[in-house]
Amino acid sequence: MEKNIMIEEEDDKQKNIDEELEKSEKSEDSQAKSHGEILKEQICEGQKIYTLSTSSIIMSSLTAGLEIGFSYMLLCSVFFYYSDSLAVESLFKIIALVYPLGFILVVLGQSILFTEQTSLLTLPVLNRQHSIFSLLRLWGLVIFGNLLGGCLIAFVLVWIGPQLGIFDTKTIVKIGEHVAGFSLPVILVSAILAGWMMGLLSWLVTSSKDTVSRIIIIFLITATMAFAGLHHSIIGNIEVFAAFISGPEVSLGTFLSVEAVALAGNAIGGAFFVALLKYRAFVNNVG
């Protein structure tokens, strides 16, 4: 009896939440979007991805993994070009200026990137429209496509970079060693922060009303991640995998452990610190 009453109360509460989301009407062009309006758009966007076929999800996430490679190409080129005139520490800060390119291509092009979509795909589960199992399945497909695309573009860039003279194998290895050269606990916390920032990127992009604003948001957040050296699992996959296939300095075990921890951290950062907190803030306001 008590169990049935609790279920009914939960259903009534969910009904109230859905009603409040429906009331979140689209604001005027001159007005900032409300919390409820952003949340509603995020849930709707997440819902659309759940309706896509498996092949569409894999192809879109594969595309995102490939496109992120343009960030890697640029950061390697800048690192190589200034390597004779600047200290290594300075080089890892300067590359933050070109790091956002791939993210701009992916986000504006609406390819499915795991770290950007982590919080987005979690919201329909929090809103009781999908199960945790369906979320984990979708995450798995997106991660598979992103990592496969990243590995493919890594093979291409490892070959074409030295051929064009825009960077060399030494640069590839240095960048890979830098990304992998931390203890796993440090990488985990770093990745949580990166996932948190990427979740906020998705939230802020939804809140903006024009393309220029979205580009500025993407640039500021991803450049900050790069300047701070936070671990992003998808571009980090390219950085460490490229070093692994270029020389013995980075082992297969190092690549796999760094990537696994970075993925876990990014997932925690996006799902908990953005999706859950933003959703609970709205629910508490409704309550």
C-alpha cells in the first residue's frame, strides 16, 4: 500500500515537472533564455539522438572523431613551428589558441561528440523518458565512433604531417608523452573538470541565439581546457594514440589506461556536475 502511494507521488511529481517544462515558452530574440527553456531544449535534443538508428549514431560520432583531428593537426603544427624559439612550457600554453578549431567544426556541424553530448543524453534519463541501459548503450556507440574516427585521422596525420613538413615525429611523441605523463588519479580529476566544462559548453551553446555567440563560447571553454591541460578523452585519444604508433615512448598499456580513465572522468563531469545538478535545480524550483 505504502509502495503504491510512493509510486503515485513520484508520478504526480514527474507530471508537474513535465508541465513546467511545457510552460517554458520560447523567449523573445532580445531576451535571455530561462533555465526551464534551456533544459527543455536540451531534453528535446537528447531525445532526438535516442531516435536515431545505430548506423546513423556511429557515422555521426565517427565524423566527430575525424573532425577533432583538425585541432590536433593545428596544435602539432604550431608546436613544431615555434619549437626553436620558445620553451616547451610556453608551447603547451600557446597551442590553446588553435585547440578550439575541431570543436567548432564538430559542435556547429552537429556531429555527435561524446563529451559534448554526455549531459545532453543523460537528461532524458533523469526525466524518466529512457532507461540507464539505453543511455549506456548510446554512450558506447558514440565512444566507439569517436575513438575509431580519432584513430583513423591519427594514422593519416602521423604520415602527412612529416610529408608536408608541418610537424615531425618528435613533435607527435612530445605531445603524446605530455598528455600521458600524469598519474591516473590526476588524469581522472583533470578529466572530470574537462567533462564538466564540456557539459557547460553544451548548456551555454543551447542558451545562445546566434552563431557568433556559439563560436565565442566554444572558443573560450575549449581554449581554457587546453591552457589548463585538462584531459579530453576524444582529442586525447588522438594525441596519445598518435604517439603510440610513432615510437616506443608511449606503450599500448599507457594508451589504454589513460584513455579509459579520461573517458570515465569526462562522463562523471558531464553527467553529474552538469546534467544532474542543472536538472535537480529545476526540479527543486518546481517543488
